[in-house]
Amino acid sequence: MSVDLAMWRKALWELVKMEDKAKWDKLDIISKWLIATRSAVTTVTIYSAIIAGLLAWRDGFFSWLPWIVVTLGLFIAHGANNLLNDYTDFSRGVDKDYYFRTQYGVHPLVQGFWTKKQQIRWFLVSGVIAFLSGIYALFFTQFNPAVIGLFAFGSLILLFYTWPMKYLALGELAIFLIWGPIMIAGVYLVLSGAWDWWVALAGVPFGMSVVSINLGKHIDKMEDDKVKGVGTFPVRVGQTFSRYTTMAAIVIAYAVTIYLVGTGYFSVFMLLILFAGLRAFYAIAVLSKPRPEGPPEGLEVFWPTWFSGFCFYHNRMFGGLFILGVFLDALFRWLPMTLPVSMNWMGVIALVVGGLIALIRFFRDKQKEAAKAPAK
């Protein structure tokens, strides 16, 4: 068994499909864990931790060791939750009959790659590693009561998200809170020793972007969920209301960021997120119409993850630009040199440069399309 770094990269970037058990058995341990835990999605945990770390750095509280330990612990905890999710749904008979979950990525239990005992063993090992990370955070913060509360809250969500929270239409709210204000302000709390409501508010945009993926996925599979008795938010309120809720989540992500720029908490650098606006437009345009019966021609790559696919496509760029904005915001606050213009004007310059790059890429792509088009 050799280490397959190419598979690590692939599993961290996209949901992997695989049908051959012999091929699965040849994978190294890390590759199996990354694929089974759907790490292309769980990387949102790393994004949240990076945002928290950058805000702590901006405010003079950053420290590498606790940030690395907590970030890896949270990432592994997210993976452990997905392992438990699959185990619970498989045991309750949900992940059967070509259920939505089995259509977009490897499901080791359904496909017979692992037994239930193996799955629970992987969950326990992952859970113990994540738990030890939490214990480290407790000692590092000298058992700060707020950290104890967040540790307990996170543990409960990990154990009870799949059942009963998801069945009671509470899973979507938990996703927003965990990967938005709670995780970002929580990691900041570990590094700084204090809870900051402005940091929690700064976590809202990314949390909204993440929950849009979750809402989109639950709309995509709501018909299957109805049959299986899984009472997600879309199942409870219907597709139309759920689609508009998802659109609202995307809009709120931008609105809150702009508000934070307007209040001065963030500089103009944060408006770099506007370059993800085209992807937001695509996601909202798709969400404005009912889910089709099958993939439209040319958009098969988004199927069966139709709404969630477009929301994920948006989240990747929005999250990356949000992190870039926070990084530049922090960097220019820390630069020892005296800037010839204000930081906000530097942000304007960054927006202009970004706009020029976008225009160059747009015309370059148009030229490529024209070159590929058949001559008339």
C-alpha cells in the first residue's frame, strides 16, 4: 500500500466516486478516510478556522500551535460526524434503494467496502483524536467556562445531528451556527481568551454560505427523505419556501459583509467577495425555479447535486475571497511602513486590479470560445 498524494488532493477537492472494491482496498489509510468522510465538503471547517485565525492575528492573539491543533481537531470531528451520519442512516435503512447519498460519492457501507464494525471503528478513532484536540483547547485556555460550553455543544451536535436533529428540521440551523458564528468566534476565543460578538457577526457570512449548500442538498433529496421519513427543513416547509430561504442565505452573506465594511470593522478589502457575485447569480437563478426531473444538457456535472452543486460552486469562490479579504485586511493593519494612502484606498486599488484581471480572463475565454467555434 503506497501513499497516493494525488488521491489526497482529489478527495480534498471533489467528491470521489468508486465502484471497484479491489481499487478501494489498495488505497492508503488517509485516502480512505478523506473519501469516506467527504473531505471535499468538510474543508469548509478549515475555511472557518482560517478565518478565525486571521482575525486573531489581526487583533494580536494568534499562536500557531493551538491554532493547528484546534483546526485539525475540528476537521477530524467534522469527518467523524459524517462517518456517524452514514452509519446511522445505513443502520436505520435510509441509505438504501439508490438513495441520494449513494449517488454522488463513495458510501463504504452501502457498497460493501467496509463492515459496520469497521465503520464504527473509524468513527471512534476519529472521535478520540478530535476529543483530544478539545481537551488540549481546555487546558490551553485554563478551562475557560465559555470554551467548556462550546466543547460540550459541539460534542452534542456531533452525536445528535443525524438523529434526531436532522429529523426535526434543526440540522440546517445547527450547520449555520457551527460553521459560522460559533466555530469562527470559538476558535478566536481559544486564541484570544475572550468571546467577541463582532467576530461572531463576522462569522455569519461564511456560515450562511455553508448552510446554503446544506439547504440545497436537502432540497435535492427531499423526495427521497419524505419516503424515508427524514424530516429535514425542506421536507417540513416545502421546496418553494426552502429555495427562497437558500437564496436569502446567499444574499445575507454579502449583506452582512458589506455592513461590516460600512461599520469599519472590516476594510474595503472585504469587498473582494463581490467577484464571487457571478457564481451567486448562477446559484440564485437556479434556485429561483423548481428542481428539474433530470440534468439540463451541458450541466450534467451538477447532477444529482443540483441546487447543492451550484451552492457549493459559489461557496468555494466566496469562501476563498472572504479569506483573502480578511488576510489583506489583517496584513495591511500590521505592516510597519506608513502607507501613502489609507487602507480603504488600498482596498479600492485591489478591487480595480481584480476587476482588470477579471476582464482580461473574460476576453481571453471569449477568444478561446471563438477559436473553437466551427467556421461558417
